[in-house]
Amino acid sequence: MSDHGDPAYDNTHPKPILAAIQTAQTPNRPTLPEDVSQADFEYYVDALNTHISAYDFEIRSTHHQVSKERIYALVNTTSDALTQMATVHTPDEIAFVKRVLDAMFETYNTQVAEVMAVTSMQALKCARPPHGEQQRRDSGNQTQVTAPSAALTGSQAQSVLELMVQEGWFELSAKGYHSLSPRALMELHGWLVETYNDQGGEDSDEEDDEHVKIKFCAACREIVTVGQRCTDLGCGARVHNHCTRNLWRSQGGKEECPTCKKAWTEAPAVGEKAAWQGARQATNGPNGRRRRSPSDEAQSGAEEG
């Protein structure tokens, strides 16, 4: 996972620890790390969750959308990640992070190109709040209107971006795109839906007139920020690349959209590839000039960065 920031905690990390625990219980029959099964690991996770739930914590897991690794995170069930960030970052830095999230899930997440990632150049444009901006989102369920945040300098904004990667909230790809990490997607799950899906949501099967920003995999029901989408751009079906086999199996081998039933061939990409794919597929405008789209702007930002 070298292209995705700090290595996350996966199911290979605890095996030596669990092996040592089991060996301590039965010294005459030492347990090797490779002897620890996934079932053993899940048993310990379930036992831990039973005990830590009283303290509003839970161990959750998800698959990395690119590497397919199963990632684990200790999640505070009553306080979202943005609240946690506020303990180590200034209000102006948190406001900058929220503007970067707006760029990911609004500016660069359109019906034409669902990129949901930003280049450094695009992120740094968020250092200064728009004129007259009022912060309309807090990190809870209530909406508050507060005074505008102060602008960050370019170096300050760059430093915050780097810290977001180091702290495991953002990932930085080999092509220079920042996106939410698996940990952030787990911890911000509810906040993302409440913030960006004004209508509809996880259980909504149809697209509203307004483009629904946060969509879920038709197979695993987790948020999709990297994957595939139906060739009908008005259809809401999305699937992770590693979930397609399970989806086809659940449909009796039919490789078709689970929503509109169109053939699932040459599916457009979701994620940073959508920026490049959209640019290549953009139609030509008058006088042979290609019309710019949100995906063109994303590609331009990558080249500038």
C-alpha cells in the first residue's frame, strides 16, 4: 500500500500477538502466527467489541478499494472524525479540510465524472474560503452558522494536506490525487451521507433530480469512491472493482446493471481514473475545440501539480 499513504492496520498485524496469547494459554502447544485463522481473529474482534462498546468504541473493517486488503479501524461511535481532528488541528485548518471534502464530493463529483479525489493544486485552491462564506456544517447532526474562517497560506495548506496523509485520513496516489482513506470512510460514513446526500441515501434505489453524491456498492453496500458505474450516467448503480464477481454470482451469472438491467460492458470508472477517462471521451466543440468538462479540469490540475 505504498501508493496510499501510511500502511493501514490489516489482518496480518495481529496474528503474532494472537499466537503469543494462545501460546501463553497452552505453553506445551505453541501456536505459530500462521496457525491463527481468520475465524480466530474474528472471534477476538467480536469479544473486544462486546467490551469496548460501553465506551462508545467499535472495531470496524472494510476492504481497501484499490489493494483489496481488509482494513481495520477503532472507531468512536459517538464522535465523528472531524470532531477528533479538532483536538489536534485549529478551527481554520478544520475549515480548510471541510472545503477540500467539498471539492472532492461536490466540485469533482458530477454526473459526468465521479472523481471524488483532488490533486494538490486543486486542494490548495481551497486554502482561502470563498468571499462571504459562512460555515454551514459542523461535525454533528446539527447545522450551525458561524463566522467565516480565516484563509491559510499556501504553505500552511500544504502542511495540513501532508498531515492528513500522515495521520491516515487522506491517501495520496502515485498520480498525485488525494482521496479519503478506508479509515476516514469508515469514520465519516454517517457524516458524508448526511452532508452530501440531501435527498436519498444508502437505501435509495433511484436517482433524484439532483445528482446523489454518496453512492454505495450494489454488492457489499459500502461507499464507492473507487470502482465502476453503469454506462447509463443517469443510473445510480455502482460497484467496487473487486466486488463485480460477487455481484455477477448473485445475479446468476448475468453481467448486467442490477438497477436498469443494461449490459455491464466498458463501465465508466469511479475515482481518479474518471478524470482521465472523461477527458479522453469528451466530445469536440465548435471549430474542433474540445469542450471542457469537470474531468478536463481535474486532469489539468493533475498536470499542473
